[in-house]
Amino acid sequence: MKQFLITAAGVFAGLVIFLVGVPIVLIGMAMQAAAPAPIPANTVLELDLRGPLTDQAPHNPLWGIGRNSTSVMSIIATLRRAEADDKVKGLLVRLPEGGLEPGMADEIRLAFNHFRAAGKPVYTHSQGLYPAGMVTTTYMLGRASDQFWMQPGASLQVTGVATEDLFLKRFFEKYGVVPQYEQRYEYKNAVNGYLYSDYTPAHKQATLSWMGSVYASNLSFAAADRKADPAALRRTLEAGPHLAEDALALRLIDHIGQVREAEQALLDKAGDDARTVDFDDYADNRPARERRGGGDAIAVIEAEGPIMTGKDEGGNLFTGGATIYSDDLADAIVRAAKASSIKAIVLRVNSPGGSDTASEQILDAIRFAKSKGKPVVISMGTYAASGGYWISSEASAIVAQPTTLTGSIGVFGGKFALGPALARFGVDVRETGVGGEYAGAFGLGQPFTAEQRAAFAGWMDRIYGNFITRVATGRKLPPERVREIAKGRVWTGAQAKTLGLVDEVGGFYQAVDKAKQLAKLEGEVPLRRMTPADGAFEALQKALGVSAASARTLAAAAWVFGDPRAQAIIDQAAEARLRSGGGGTVLAPTPIR
């Protein structure tokens, strides 16, 4: 009956997609083909950061249909274009009530500062800041504007940052579940929640280290953008929470008012008959001549999400989730390397890692590009850790934000032995097979034998050794030094710079400048996006193809009905899939959500 219901739900979802999704796709294609609406002579762009925010736009044409999110890469590129547009007079930003991912906030802050340096004002408005996520990042963005507004009576609760982790050891012991994992080494804490009931000293040390670095960086920039003393700002914030009226008196914000008042103040500054334009509408309004490219260029290739082997078969088309597939990304890098007009490659990485074999396939493509005389520069987003660092390790140069979480040079792998737990409920797991003893090592019925555990531990050692070798080769560091700073430990970009794991601290456009320098290019060089992407009809074929499993179809239904909880469950399931299984996993924890 359960399978029947799943199948029936899948059929129903498929019909909904066909009857609703296909017409929307066709309408969307027709709308894209239509001429863009003219931009008013005096325009104020309105950017809303309160919705979902990704580092990169998903690589399929169906994502834009009914989208309620935007991407950092789109924001910074659009602001660069708006700087040179005489019709754009300013930018109004709606701030979220919680925190943004630190690397994202750093990138947007740089874009705000560049926009302001062009003589165009930025106003930010907040309806309250609360201790959810890295709220200091949102406060930092408010301080990076010309005027920081807050709604009357709103709360400013920027007193610090904290994170929580679940530890399941006692739960597993109660029900007889035996987690068996090998970690290389003590800082590789992605599976500590399965193995312990509290933070280990190494886990605690590493967490406090990166959190302290991010916190200090946020407050340092928040102070620097207003020429304030960082220590004094920190004392004032930590003495909170503050009401908006108190925050104004303490000079933590600039104005109190409703969003309509902040908007009107900026419109008045923009000139006669000034009007607001939605930021996404302006981004989509790019003239066709700007979309085409010719002549020498720098390729921009984007990679976001966990790293897996294979090709994208359309599993994320409707949910918007991001995954790096090694075949697709490696092919894109090789294609750029072979293109005579491409003189350098900037690879934007926002990934906590994943499969070691998939990471190695992508790294090999980078080696190929370098062998063709094409410099490859990595631009790191919020995460470029573990497998994300593996694929970056041998690039020509690495540029990271000060708060990027990187490093995590380590590996883990293992399984859950469920036999003892199932036996308590009268379920017995028995195994049979042929061949060597290791053939059944990853059966879930029983724990490893001593021989199986020793063989598996040796395999983890070899993967870890390979990782060390890649980093030592790429960063030109002695292997002994890499082993000292590895052990699975996560570093921020600022910390990684001092350790020699990254070359420069900065954002995407700093990486572009580095690529121009390495390729000996001068003047304005066009950027050509070569990220793997499907055409609309190919994407639709994937979404409705016979290879789609019931779970994927249900995910599509969740997209149709707009349930964000379904996406969160899918994301968690994908990460759990990477953590389990018999392979070596180069995946870092992702504590910033």
C-alpha cells in the first residue's frame, strides 16, 4: 500500500508538472524573448536580501520560473553594471532579520563599497536584527551603507554568535545502533555527532577558532566602514540587546523610520520623478548585446554544493538545490581550456566537499587547463573546504574571503551497524557471500571485524596521504608542514592566508584581476560564463523523463506547491547520503545555516 501511495503521488505530481509546469515554461520563454521594459531616467534599485540567497544561480533554465531567491554572483555582477548606468542613481537594501552566510556577506559588502565609490548611494533598512545565524554579517552590511535605517521600536540584538550541534551517542547506545567511522584526523568532526555526547577538545577548539575569526572580521569591517573603534563597537553591541531608539542614541544606526520613509529619502536624493525598480527586474533587463561575447575572454565557471561523481540528470531542476557533478564540471573546465579565445579561467567554488574520487577528477581537469597555458584562479565563497579545497589545491592562485571556511584537509568514512538495534525488535540480519572477507565489510548487520577495520583504516590513510600530496604539490609546501595544519581542521580565509593555503584575501573581482595578471591581459577583458547548463527543453525532458524516481517527482511536486521544508529535507538527505556509504568522504561540517 505504501508503494502504491508513493507511485500514485508521483503520477499526480507528474500530471501537475505537465499541466502546469510546461505552460509556465513556454510562457517564461516567450517573456524572455520579449523586449525588456525601459528603465526610468532616475532609478533607485531595490534589493531584498530577506529571501533565500545562494552563492550562484542554479544551472538550469527552469529555476527562474516563480523564483523567490537570488544569488550573490548575480548581485555583484548587476551592481557592477549599474555603476556605469547613468539611469541608476542609488540602491535601497532590505536587510534580513537573521544572519547571512559570512562569505556571501563579505562579497556583497565589497560590491556595496564599489558601488558607493562610483558616487552612488546605498541605503539599508532593517525591521530588526535577531540572534539567528551569523547576525553580525547582516549588521556589517548595514554599516557598509551611506544610511542605515531601522524601523521604530525594532530590536537590535547583535550581541555575539553561537552555534549548536546534536550529539547522538547516548541515543544510539539506548537503541543498540553502532556507528563505526574512521576520521583523519581529530579535527575532522563532521561525524562527531554520531560518535560522542559532547564536543571533543579538538572539536571545541576548532569551532571557537573559526567563529572567533568570523566574529572579529565582521566587527572590524563594521567599524572600519564608519571609521569607528572596533573595541568600542564590540563593547556597545555586546551590552545589548538594544531597541532601535537606543541604537540610534548609541550611533549604532543612522535613522529611525519605516521602509517607505527610507525609500522616499533615497528617491528625493535621486532626482525629479525618480522611481524604484526591483533589483531582479533590472538584472534580467540586460541588453542582448551585453549577453554575447567575442574575442579574448576570461572564462567564469561556477561550482556550488556537495561534490559527487557522474552527471546532472535533472534531480535538482525544480527544487533549486545545488550539486557539483564531477563529469559536468570537469567537462566545462576542459572545454574552456581548449577554447582559443579563453586566456584564463576563474573557478568560483562554494562547496563543503564530498566524494574524493569526484574531487580528483575535477582537479585533473584543472591540471589539464594549466598544461594548456591557461591560468586557473579559484574564487572561494562561504565554503571551499575538504573536497572543495581538494579541487582548489593545485590552481594557479586561490582568492578567499576573510570569513571563507576552507582547509578541512582530511577524510572520514564508515557505516552504522544496525544489527544489534534491529535484534531488539525481533529482526535478525544475516549475511552470506563469496570472495574475500572484506566483501561484506559494509553490511549493516554487524560491526567490522578486526581485520575489516584494519583494512578500512589503511584505506583512509591512503586517501588522506593523497590529499596531503595534492596540497603540498599545489601550495609548494613540505608535506610535513601540510600534515601539521591539516588533520581535518577548518580555517577561515584570513587564517588560511597566514598558513599559505590561500594566496589573497578578497572577492570574486579580485580573483578576476589575478587571472588577468597571470594571463598578462590588459584593459577591460570580457567575462564569459561557461558553467554547465541545460537548454530549456533538455531540462524539461530530464524533469519528465522515465528515469525520474518517485522521490524526485515528489520533490518536483514540492516545488510546484512551494513548500520550503521539503527542500530542507532533501538537502539533509543528500548530505546524509554523502556521510554514509563505504567510500572515503572529504566533506566538512557546514555550521553556518
